Amino acid sequence: MKKSGPPSTLLTCDALKEKTDDANTKFTIAYFGPEDNSLFTEAHVPYANAEDKIVFVHADLACQEKFDLSGDAKIVLFRQFETKVNAYSGAPDKDSLISFVKPLMVATVFEFSEDEIEAIFGNQQNTAILFRDPSDKDAAFMKTFEEAAKAHKGKILFSYSGITDGIQERLAEFMGVTKEHLPVLRIIMPADMKKFQHPGKVSELTVDSIGTYVQDVLDGKVKPFLKSEAPVDNTNNAVSIIVGETFDEIVKDTTKDVLVKYYAPWCGHCKKLAPIWEELGEFYKDNANLVIAKFDATVNEAEGVEIRGYPTLIFYPKDNKAGVDYSGERELPNFKEWLAANSPALKEAGGDGHEQEL
């Protein structure tokens, strides 16, 4: 975000020391050296121009002495927790500096809270999250998790969370964690919202096994975790119920056309559509090659499917499993007319698959 005023403030040595000692200033990024240095012009100032949540300052090279620093021009992140002075040694460009700073904006191990949402999701930092009951705060596996965080710092963030209070409850719901799962280790990659679940028992984790698992996730060797309810027997259902585990089996079946309603139980428009959808299912229930289905997207997920609004209607004909969005009117005659024109199964059956008129 663009800030008003100068991107970086020139301070005296004493003023800089006072600023970095101020407990109310959580982060300060300071440049020491001449203003014509590329670290200042290509990294410090461009980052300062783009960021309004961090204080950016600069000072004379000699001011390093107040912080037991020496040598050439440098950029330093000062923070009010753990290692206070964090010197940057990367390339003189904004992106490299940002990549250095972002992981340092949280503690080595931190409890997930409102304050850390920006650090994880805003900064798109991959994060290992250990969900546990608050009574387990002194459990041996917490000590192991903390040691792993120290050993593998820089690869990924390390956080822990409960599942019952406020933002932690919402995180647990998003990650598909319930009380029955505790304790459990999961990883979130915010850039594409992929989630991963460690398959083993948390009590058996070691520093090395956590590190290996983290690296395997980062290397793309682990299949993402997808939320799913228990599979449903659809034998007598006019509208087939799809869950995460049965998505590929039903939707990707190349012998069938499948029209899916992605919905949320609390969605008003979804509730209005529900009886019409049941009528549509009843109308086509005798056509074995056309499936009318529904998918509760609040508790189920499918790989490659991103739902941004409810209800979302997608048609998966047998010859195009990438899917086609339905954006027409949501009345029974409109659905029938659209399917008659777009469903290979209905065309093969002769029209709408029924002897009666639309």
C-alpha cells in the first residue's frame, strides 16, 4: 500500500536508537549508509514505497556502532521479540528484501490469532499449523514442534492453534479439523490455498520427520488434503449427493453428463433453488447417463474446483470434464431447455430424454 510523505525518514544515531527501543514500534527497517548505494535506491526505498505497516528509516553508516554492527552499507530489520537485530545480506532489490523480511514478522513458533492473519495469508507464507487441545500446551510433541521450528526456520512458518475460539475456530473449519482429529499437523500454502495433512501420529513426530515432511510438501511430493463428508449411497436419490471423496468417481465419469450445484446450507439463493433442483432431479432420474447432483462446498472440497459464490452451477458433459458454467435463469423450464441443447446424453436419447413436452 502506498504511504504518504517520504518513504524513509532520515534519523540521527540517537533518534534511531530511541526508535528501535520503542516497544510500541513492533518493526523498523533501517538502512545504514550513503543514499546513492543500490541497497538504498533499489531495495530499501522501493519496499518503503510499497509498505505502510512497517517503519522505514535511514541513518549514517557510523550509526551501526550503537547496535554492535560494522562494515559496509546494510539494511537491518529491528523487531521487538526474539532476535531483535536481523541484518539483511541478500541482493540489492525489493523482492529479495521482502522475502527476507516476511518470515521474520512472526515468532519462530506463534499461536494463530487475528494478529497473524496478515503474516500468513496477506504475505502468502507457507505455514505448518499444529492443532491441539489447550490442555496439551506442555505435551512432549509441543516441545518437538518448537525444536523443529528452530531447526527448519526460513523454509516455512510454524504455528499452533486450538479449534474452539473465534478466529481459531474458523481456521479449523477451513482446514477441516474437528475435535476428533486432535492433535494433528497440517500445512497451508496460501498462494493457492492448498492444504496438507501429516498422515502420522503427532505423538510420534521427530524434528527430522517434521523437516522431511515440510520439504516433501514444498517439493510437490505430497497430495493436497481435501475436506470431505462421509460418502453417500445415492441409489434412491433423485439428486445425487457428491462429497469430496466421491467427486472424481461421479463427476469425472466419462460415460455420464453431470450437472452440479455447489451450495452452502446457509445461502438464501441456494435454499430458494433447492426445491427446483429436486424437481429437476426427479425429471431426469430415469436417464442413467445424466446426473443431477449437489455438493456442499462448505464441508467438501475437490481438486481444481474453486467456488467463489453460492450457488455455483457447473455442467460436466461426458466429453468435457473441465466443466461449463451455467449462468441462465434458475427456473425448471430454463434448466430443461438448456440441458436439451447442451447435454450429449439427452441428444443421444432424443431431445430431453422424455416423451413428454418440456
